[in-house]
Amino acid sequence: MTEPREIIMSMKNKYFDICTHLEEYNYQQIISMLVSSLKMVLNTPFVAMYTYNKWEKNYKLINEINVQENFSPKKIIVNDQELKQMSPKTMFNAVLSIQPLKEFNILLYAGWLEKQPFSQENIDEIREETERFLTIIKSYYLQKQSREKADLLYEFSSDLLPMKDKEEILHYIIQKLSFLYPNCEFHLLLSHDLDTNSDLPVKTIEYSDDVTKRASTQVFISGSLQIEIGETGENPTLYAPLSGKQGVYGVLQVITKSDLHFLDDMADFIKGVAEITGKAIENASLFAHINQSISDLKLINDTTHKLNSNLQLSEITKHIRNLIIEVCHASQIGFIYYSETKEIDYEILTGSTAYFTTKQGHMLAEYLVGRNLKEAIFSGDFKEIPHFPYKSVMVTPMTNSNTIYGFIVVMHEEQAYFSFERFKLLQLLTHHSTLALTNTSLRERLERAVITDHLTKLYSRNHLEEEISSHMVVGEMGALLLFDIDDFKKVNDTFGHHVGDQVLKQVAQVIKTFIETEDIPARWGGEELAIYAPNITLNEGVQVAGLIRRQVEKFTDPVVTLSCGVAAWDLEEEDTIKDLFLRADKALYEAKNTGKNCVAKHTLASYAIDANTNKQ
């Protein structure tokens, strides 16, 4: 039988041979060679090596040579972090137990069918030589692994940090890690503001109370790496935070098909990769934010120049509407302006989308006006109105010099559709457009005041004359209708001038109700009113005058009647605006002298020969 001293010397030689060829093998292969060498030099049918797993707090079998299947336990439990002096249950008569091996946290067992041949002194020497050997290979492989990881992390940094697109960063990480660790699955758990439309294995981090105890959520909240072990101990999962200087942007999930020892080895590297990825995402986000800010500032600047270019109110609202649709991709946009008249509380400006012309749109406007809004609304799940079809709603008051003139409403059907950045941009657009809207509204009111009669709200005579003069240059025909309220002085004398004013308003309202859009109603003077109807003949003008005459009798209180004179022009006859006025006035005179409450017409020919006026 070989002497223990010779066995130990042979073991040392084996260790030396292995150390001279370290560069040819990986760590697992070296451990396997160690176990094989011990079996051979110790001449034993059983050798098993266990290493401590800090995550499960037990010793786990990493290599064995055993003549009996299922002889060695897969795990040796450590209670209260104190190693029990125990060995695997065995049919062998002798078991050599070396436990533990210093800082390596390794248990080593060897078994014999007969009594083991080593004294305690021999066992101590075997332990020391094995520890010396493990120190050498550990140092070698740690340095090698450290260099490889440093090179890989440098490669990751060089590739990732210059990237400016978050999608590109996430694609790179998944592809690179899948190549380095083909036996692992990689998933990205991202915050809501990092949603991606790609085919990447991406999920969204949940924040509800039901999921806050999940490892992934805890890692996202704490920013610390964690390993999750299932009940069976299979497929342990590592969660590494994607951390930047300003926060955590998501979690990298690594599901391994290997054991925890493998996951423990890669944990530091994955942590480093996740940190680089977090910084790259942060840089890309900052880059995108800067670009978006520059774009928004340019948009605001261009909008300000556009709004200051003397646009009409309808042109301003149309421009702002198109701008909001472009930057916010909104479904509906409304401009609600507080009315300056006592009759109505608000008006929906031209430029609002179709929804705001419907009954539902007016109900929304009335609701918002009723709330007397002073602060903006930013809602991703609007529930203030039952069965409201739009979930995402932004409302920004139009404020200038501490006065609220109305508000802009922006809506979309989807929940949480608008980002907070778009909401802030909408506030900026509203702020810059409000001054233009109020100034333009004031200018248009002043312009209307100049061309509008204060009492009847019809156009002034000067404006009517300008419109007729312009149309006679570019048009082909037109008719002028002059009306006079019969016995209007009697109304004033009987009921008072206040009632007389009300009668004038009533007649003006009838005229506005029963004319076409292109017709121009005006107050001619006193109780005389006029209509210029472009592109109609003399007889068509007579029909319009007759309709209005009949309606005035129905819709005035006290009841009054009208006399009307109609004259017309066309390109077939030479004519002037002065002659047109004279003919209409002549026809009105004939109507007044023919019994009143009637319509008379005067043709160009009959006027030229001073013939009798036709009447209706």
C-alpha cells in the first residue's frame, strides 16, 4: 500500500502540472481536473466538492466523482451560519472531510471502502496544499476574469455612451448580452416614459400596491441589485437597475438556466452593464430633451412671428389649431371665448374642430365655463362628465394682464395620451397666442363698430356704399332694396322712443334672418333700412323684399309695416352707384305714395324716361 507521504507528494505534483497549463482551461475545467486528480492520487472511489452559495445560505455540490449514483447530497444546509461537522451519508467505511477551506468556502469530501490511510497531520497538509493550489487558480482566474470584464465593459461604454437613440441602446444591450450568455434570457422592465414600439422583450414597471413587493419593483425603487430564487431553486433570476445620475430608468432582468453559482459570477458584470446602460439612456433622454426644447423654442418663436403678422381672428385660431394637432396629435381642439354680450356667456371661435359645434361640444363648453376656470386642467383619465368619449383632456386658460378671456381645450380618446412636456408646450402656446387673440379681437370689434350701426347691429350706410361700389367693379349684377317703416313717427309718439328703438331692432332681426349669407344689410338712416343682394336680378330682389315685408308684419310688436323700393344693375347697361341709389329711392317714394306696405321697383329705362314706377 502506498504511504501517505508518497500520496501527498503525488498530489502536489498533480497540482503543479495543472498550474502550468492554466491558460488552456476555464475555471470549471480546472475544478473538474482537481477532483479527478484527488480521486486518482488518493485512490478513492468517491470525491465531492461543495462551494458556499451566499444567496441560498448553503453549500452546493459543484463537482463529484462517485461510484454510487445519487450518493452525494446536492446541498448541505448551514444553520445560523455555523457549519455542522457532517459528511454525506455513505456506505463507505471511511470519509475524509476537509471543511472549510479558508476564505474559499469550499467543502471537500473523499471516501474509502476501508479505513482511510491519513493521520490528522496528513489531512492538515492535504488541506494546506489544496488551499495553496486554489489560491493560485483563484488569483489567476480572477485576474483573467477581471481583465475580460473590464475589456467588455469598456466596449459597452464605447458603443453605448455615444448613442443618442434609446431604441438603439436597448437593441444593443439585448443582442450583446444574448450573444455573451446564450443560456440566459434577458428582459427589459422600463418606466412608462420609456415605452418602446419595437419587438424587444420589454415590459412596463408596475407601481400598484399589489406588485410593490416584487423583486423587479423593489430594485427599481431602491436602485440595488437583487437575485430572486424560486421555490424549486431552478432558473434563478437577477434584477439589475438601469441607473443614471438622475434616477433609475428601468430594470434589466436576467433569467439563467444555470445554477446560482453561475449567476453569482456574472452579477458584478451585469451590474456594470446595467449602470452603463442607465447612463446611456439618461444621455439619450437628455439629448432628446434638449433637441425637443430647441424645437419647441423655435416653434414658439415662429408662432409669435406668425401671430404678429396682422392676421384675422379666424386665421389665428386656425393656425394655432393646426399647430396643436401637429405637435400633440390631438383629436379635438376648441377655442372657448367669454362673450362680451349679456345674451350669451361664451362663444366658440372659428377654428375649433367639428366636435365643438355639436350639442355635446356645447355641453362641455358650458361645463367648463360654469367651473370659472382659473387653473389649467391636465387629465389622462377625464371622468368629470358621464360617458364622455375623450379620456385625455388638457385645458389652458387664455390669460392676459390677470384677465381670463377664455380657454383652449385639447382632447384625445386614449387614456394618458398627452405627455407632461406637451402640456407645458400647450401652456406656452396659449400664453403667446392669447395676446394676439385679444388684440385681434379688439381690433375686429373696433372695425365692426366703425362699420356697424350701434342700435340695429346692421352695417352702416358708408360700409354699404363701399361694398356696392366694389361689387359693381368685379361683379355681374346686383339689387338694392330700400325699406321705410310706415308711420314710424306715430310709434314713437304713441309708445315712446324706447319702444321705437325696439321696433327698429325687431325689423333688423327679421332682415338678418331672411337674407342670404352674402347679402349686406344696413341702416340707411333714421327708420330707413337697406339690403344689397349681389348676383340677383331686379325681379328676384322684388321677391326678397316682399318676403321681408310679410315677415315684419308677423314678428314685430307693436306691429308695423314696410314700404320698399327695389332697383338693380347688370353689365348689359351702363350704370353708376349714384344712379342705382336714385332709382331705389324713387321706387321707395312711389311705394310710400301708393298706399304704403308694398314693394315698388324701378328699372334703368323707366328711370331714364321718368316713367311710372312698377309696384308689387
